[in-house]
Amino acid sequence: MATASMFLKSRILISALLTAAIISLLLMVPASPFSNHGSQSFGSSAFGYGYGWPSVPPPPPSIPEPIPIPPTDTGTADLEGNIDTEGVMTEDVTLTSDDGTATAEIPTGTTALDSEGNPLSEITVQPPATEAPVPPAANVIVMADFGPDGATFDPPITITMIFDPASLPEGVLPEDLVIAYYDAATGEWVELSDVVVDTENNTVSGTTSHFTQFAILAEAQVTPAPTETPTPTVVPTPTIEPTPTVTPEPTVTPTPTVTPEPTETPTTEPTPVESPTPTEPSEPEDDDDDDGINPWVIIGPVIAIVIIGLAVFIVMRRRQ
């Protein structure tokens, strides 16, 4: 019995110690920044002390690494350290003129050589000391001298020039602008084939494989003089001449030759009387008489009359 009593007291003591330990732990936990003065209690008013579960603070937002921007020079750019001994660019180089109107961009990997085939040591972009002549049919908006003259780039590089919309001539739209380079050998301006006009940033861009003077050009708008309408000339109606009638030549009808009819021979024959055998007429010779009469016209009827007379004579003899 004593053992059971001691065991019960031990359990009560252990329970009291555990309860005290739990309360001590709760008093030592700091209040959560997300608790609302007891709103995170454990469901019992005895434990509504304004403390809650500890919260883990969120990780700080990651800061993106800045994109490296190639250095931009103005007027002149020294390429030493940016180009190797073969003339190949090892870094991007961007050069802008002092007035900010013209820019050249040379990307990494571009082969940049001078007029003698050596690696470029520097490049320049500045207003031209002497402007190249411009044809009268074009207006110069911006002009810049990219140097040194004769420098070459492979592949071609991009140049960009800025224009002021207020400086455009009347009737010229930004979409009509082009970039052209001056060809000193021919004395002509040659338009770049891949011009891009950015109307939002007021820029005109294109690619080139060499340096010389470049300009933004706009064709001059010439208002044509009104053309007078010519008075129409009355053209008289041509008279149609009648076609002359062709008179046919008369057709010569040949004179028919009379053929004598054969005489019927009676069935009863008396003593036959020999009939004279008619002599076959010989073919008439061509007679070139002046009257042009055919001799058969006369001989034919005569022969017919003779034959008829002989026939009549024979018939009458038979009747006797």
C-alpha cells in the first residue's frame, strides 16, 4: 500500500514538473511579428500571452547583375588594347561625334584595318573640315566624317546618325531619309542598301564596310509649274476617194466549126454507085493576111454544101 502511494505521488510530481517546464518555455519564446496580441494563442485563454510561433524571414530579393555597357568615346577612340595584331577587335567599341549626331559601333570579332592593311590604331567621328559636294537634287540634313579614310571593316559595321524633325525641308517625311557615303573616286553619293529609319528616336542607321564622309540626305521637293492645257486642233475629216472600177478585157469567143450530119442509108441497095471520097482537107497554113480571116470559115461551109448535094443526087437517082 505504501508503494502504491509513493508511486502516485511520484506521478503527480512529474506532472507538475512537466507543466512548469512547458510554462517556462512558453514564457521564453519571443512574440511573432505576425501575431496580433494573442490572436495566435493556442485556443485557451490561459495561454493567450500574445506570443506565437517564430517566423523565418524571407530571403532578400536577388539583385540582377548589371549588363556591361561598352565604353563610349567621343570624337576619337584609341583602339590599342581593343584589337589584336591581326586587326581583330577583342572588345566592343562605340564612338560618337562631339556633337552627338553620329555614332559608329564596332563589335567584337570585327577585322578593322587601315588603308595599308594594318590593324587600326584609332578611329574618329567629327564634322568634316571640307564638306563633299552634294547634288542640287538633294538636301543635306546631317553630315559627318568617319576616319581614317580608307579604313575597312569585315563584316560591315553599323553607323547611326540623328536628325531633327524640325529641320526637314517642307514636304520631306522622316521615312524618305537615307544615309549615303561620298565616293571620292567617282565624285558621287552612294546610298546604303540597308537603311533603317527610327521615327521614334529620330535616327537613321545603316551598315558600311569602309570609312569616308557620310550624310543623311533627302531629295529636294520641286513643285512643278502648272502646265497649260493646249487648245485642241481641229483635224479635218479626210475625203475618201472612190476606188476606180477595173474594166475587164473582152473575152474572144471562137467561131464554132459546123459538123455535117450523117445521111441515112436505105435498106435496099441498088447497084451501088461509088461515092467520091472526100478529100481530107489539109491543115490550113497560117495565113498572115492583113484582114486576119480564118480560111476554114469559108472552106467548111463549101465542103458541107458539096456533101449535101451529093447526097441529094444519090437519093434522086435511086428513086428513078
